[in-house]
Amino acid sequence: MASDAVTLIKNDHRLMKELFAQLKHGDENRRALVAEIEARLSAHARAEETEVYPIIAKATGEKADLEHGTYEHLEAEHKLRKVRNLIDSPHFDQALEEFVAAVEHHMEEEESELLPALEKATDKKTLDRLGATFERARIDELSTSGYEQPPGTARHDTDDLANATRDELYEKAQKASIPGRSHMRKEDLIEALRDQT
Ligand SMILES: [Fe+2]
Ligand SMILES: [Fe+2]
């Protein structure tokens, strides 16, 4: 599995876009999806701000774009709180629309400007190392939010599912079209995937 920072960040963007689509189509539990998006978005943003943005600033000598990126993280989180507060309101769709537009704009800027600048200024080894640091910070944030267990807590079990991260399990569940997967915790995903076999 690719582990460089650029691929990991783009993969996480894609996963969040998939959650936005599910929320838009309303085919899953709205409250659970919003909670999952809040946890994932904050973890992703904090990991970028603490681990990735400083490396980009150092490598490119450019700070303005990163300050802009950090501002957009806060803006997205603010818009998402609005979405959560309007969960039972007729204004929900409008708030969701605004949130998704803001985040997609931000992801687009990262993918077309910041990440290519990072790739250009560093080498493969640095990108791999940064990928590991980003992922560790992101998972730590997720576990602090109470959303996800840190990887390895169920390592006494030796099969592949027990050793997978929640993201890997989620991807498997997606491929297997397991309903309700987005609001499942790691243990639930393992159980549902085991039931499939
Ligand atoms: Fe970002
Ligand atoms: Fe990002």
C-alpha cells in the first residue's frame, strides 16, 4: 500500500467526499454521518497543520498559502457545526451544500497547488516519512476524539481483519457494500466483514 504523504492525503480526501455524497443522498443515518465527518475532517486538518504544512513551508519558503489553508480548515469546521445544528431543520440541505462546496474548494487547492509544491521540493524518502507522520497524527487525533481506536489495540488477534486500520476495514466494507458501514466502529466493521465470509 502506498504510504507517501501525498497519496495518503488524497485518499483521505476521497474517503471524505464519499461520506459527503452519502450524506447528500440521505441513504444513511444523518447524525452518525455528520459525526464521522466531523471527526475525520478535524483529524485530517490537525495532522496537516502540525505535520505537513510546516514541511511545505520549510521546503518552499512560502507561508501565505498555508495560512490560507489553515483559515479554510477553520472555516470548514465552522460550516460543519452549522450543518450539525441544522440536522433536523429544512435548512439542512443548504448548509450542507455550503459546507461541501467550501471543503471541495479547499481540497482542490491542496491537490493542485500545495501537494505538487511539496512533491517538487522533496524526495520520495521524505514523502514516505512524512506519510507515516501524517497518518500517526491523524489516527491519534481520531482516537482522542473518541471516534476511533488507535491501531494495534486488538493485535492479540492475528487475522488480517483484526490487524487492519479502520480505514482499511471501511474500504473493504465499501467493496462488500455493507450497509450502515459509515457509522460502524472498528469492531462492528470486523464483525460485519467476518459475517460476509
Ligand atoms: Fe487541508
Ligand atoms: Fe487535506
